[in-house]
Amino acid sequence: MPIIIKDALVSDAEEMILTGEAAFANDLMNQAIFDRANAPPEEVAEYRAYRIAVATERMDRDGSHYFKAVDDSNDRIVGYVGIYNPSVDSTKPSSVPKPACMNQNFEKEVMDSLYAAERKWIGDRKDVWCG
């Protein structure tokens, strides 16, 4: 299975999110934010639509660069990454409303911790790319 790295397009957002769901299906942090396994189908659809909208918004930001790892034998996305040049505020919150079905308090705690670590280790540097 040869893997090829390509630029990801906004039109890839849904497949990227589905790939991420599969990759992190057993991840306890992700399950604490949204317990997909025990949620009704309409909440799964709502949460997925939210994640796709957030990914689309992030991919559309000036200074963002998204790449996808594609299985060359079937052209399916098997991984992806987004990185932002130093001009992008990676802590800028999304304008997409969060669905009620997700644990917003826990998600905020996780994000606050990540941003605190970023500030601690990177500080005010303006020459650092981040993801």
C-alpha cells in the first residue's frame, strides 16, 4: 500500500473527519468529549457535522496548510495533518456553534490545557509553525 502525501482540499474535510473518527474510536479523551458509541444516531450526525464544519473553517484560514496521506491503491485518505504558519492564531476559537451533545466543559478544559502548554513552551515567538 504505497502512501502519497497530497495537499488536502476543503472538499476532503468529510473524509478526513471520518478517518479521524476511525483512528481515535477508542481514545478515552475523545470519548469523554463525545461518546459516539453510546449516542443516538442523530447526535452522531450532529457531532460529525460540527467536526466537518470546524475542519472546513480551519482549512479555509489564511496561513493554514493541510495535507492528506492517501492510499495510492484506492485513493482513500488514511491520515491528515494541519499546520499553521506563524501569522495564524492557532488558539482562535471556531465560529461554528458547539452541539449540545458534546461535553463542552471537558473539551474547554482540554483546549485550555493545550493552549497553556503552547504559551509555556513557545511564548510570544512569532517564528513558530504549529499544528
